[in-house]
Amino acid sequence: MPSPAQVKFTDAISRAELLCLKGRATLFSRKQRQVQYHASLAASVAAWEAYIESVVRAFFAEIADPLQPKFTALHQIALERAEVDLRKFNTPNAKNSRELLFQWTGFDPINDWNWPARRLSGPATRERLDEILQVRHSFAHGYPTRPYSWNCDSKGTPNLTAPAIGMVMALFTHLVKVTDRGLSRHIKNTYNGNNSW
């Protein structure tokens, strides 16, 4: 069963998919399609960022035990400190996302963040995540988009396409699933609990 954070992510990524589908419309000019694809990429990154923040909160909700007053006091202090970091979290690259998860849940996703279906090792998967964040950062701030293997046309010019956006959404969906699964396993093993997800 997915965490509440994964359920929210699934809803958010479906909206990014709608933007991508709209960008495929043949009546759009190339420039209009690029705007739609950029919006879809930005929505995908926002869905990932929201997932990381939400899954940390879901972790705290899952391990709460109101029957143990000493634990509850420490739990509340930790949650309040985590909320400070969550409000400051705005660059969900691989390093920042991993550090936030590890610091506040004790779960290190590094061994889960690979993508066998696309033949990407752990380092290659994290690099791809960081490239996506760089592309989002570039167009959000009006900088030229950096060329990567997944966002270039046949001439080597950076150009978002429906397949590139599909890959972005697939990567985030995969990372969410494996993070959810790994964090669930961590909660069960560390807290001897039967969590709800």
C-alpha cells in the first residue's frame, strides 16, 4: 500500500502528464509546445519536491506513539525541528533529497535510487535527477538550457520533447515507489511496527 505522500504524488504527476499531452497537440507551434513541456517538467519537479516533504511528515505520523509520553515529547521536538527544514527545502536534487530523508527519518535511500528498467546505475540515476533540476532551474531563471543526452535534438540543441518529459515523469514515479518501499521497510525494521503503508 502506498504512503499518503505517494498518493498525493500520483495525483500531482497526473497533472504534469496532462500538460505534456496538451503540448503534443499538432495545432501548437514549436514554441508553444516548448512552453507546455517546460510547464510539465516544472510540475513534475514540484510533485517530487512535495513528495519528499510529505513522506517525511508521513514518517513522523507513522512512528507516533501517544501511549509513550517520553517518546511523544521527543517525537514532538523532532517534528518541530523537521518542519523548519521542510519549509527551507526548495532544491530537491539528489543530494538535498537524500540528506533531508536521512536526517529526519534515518532512512538512506542511496541503495534504492537506481533505475534498472532504464539501465541506470545509482550514480547515473542521481545524475539524471540533478540534470532535470538543472534544466528546470535554467528555464525558471531565463538561462540557456544545458544540453544533456535526454534533452537534445539530433543537432545537439537542447529541446524538450514528449519522450523526454515522459522519461522525467517515469523517473520521478520510479523514485517515489522505491523510496516509499524502502522507508516502509525501514519503519518496520527500526520501530517494530506494522505501518499502514
